[in-house]
Amino acid sequence: MVESVSHRLSVAVLLMLVLVSITGIAQADFNDGLTAYEKGDYPTALKEWRPLALKGDPHAQHMMGFLYAHGRGVAIDPKQTVKWWRQAADQGFAPAQYTLGSLYRKGLGVEHDLKKAVSWIGRAADAGYPDAQYALGIMNATGEGMESDLSSAYMWLSLAADTRGLDAEAFWRDLDKHLTPAQRLEAEQLKKEWDK
């Protein structure tokens, strides 16, 4: 009995080491691709990221989207760009959600669709991605793709500033002039609820 438990424990430890090793190898491949990308060696970045992206790595999928969006190591291909960013976004990867939402917001490579833009950017903002929080704040302030809501705009812009470690006033100075005291209180309450 003790020998059986010991054997099972040994197998479990071995499996954990294999999994850790595989994860480390995948991370090394991604980082090798990132180093190549930063040096302008896009064919090497593509070689490192494609296998990871095909296995479902959202970081690699997101970067594959950039390769196809800018024609780096591959021909510019809007369909491939959207495909890779959507795969990463569908997994909850906030940078890809924001990027995909921005495509819908501007109609780049996809049909202009503000409802989809708000949905994707909103998901990324909810996940704490500061660029998305800022964009959603601006969209709330201007009524782009939604009804204008200055309280929500104030909240999102404040969260974006907090996340970036900036003074919130840098983002909402102009907006603040348009808020009533009640809207400012509502915005502060929304921010407190979001922070929970």
C-alpha cells in the first residue's frame, strides 16, 4: 500500500515537472519571438509564435495579429489579423479584446460596428486594461456607440489614470467642467463599486 502511494506520488511529481518544463519552453519560445520582433527579425518572430498561437496561446495569437496587421514577416492580411486577435480575445486576453474593439470602432479590417466596439472594449476595461478604460471613458463622454453618460466616463477615466499611475486630473480635467455635483458623486460611487 505504501509502495503504491509512493509510486503514485512519484508519477504525479514527474508529471508536474514535465508540465512546468513544457510551460517554460513555451514561455522561452514566446520571449525568443518577442526579442526577434523587437530587433525587426519578423520571420524569426513568426517562426516562434505560430506554433504557440496554433496551440492556443493568447499572447502569441495577439502578436500574430500584429504581424499580419503591419505586414511584418508576412503579407498584410486583414482577415488573418482579425482571426488571430479574435482567438486571443475569445480567451479573455484583455489587450486583444481592446485591439479587436478598436478595429470595430474604426472599421479597420471589419465592418464599422460601434456595438461590437463597446462590447469588446468594455470587456477589456472590466479586466483592468488601462487603454480600454480610457477609450471607454471617452466613448461614454461623447456618446460614441452608447448613450452619453458623464458619470461612467468620469469613472473609467479615473480608473485608467489610477491603473497607469497618473493623476486622474490629466484625463478628466475637461470632463469635470460638465459634471454636476450629483454626477461627480455617482461617478465616485461607481468607481468604489468597481474597485471591490
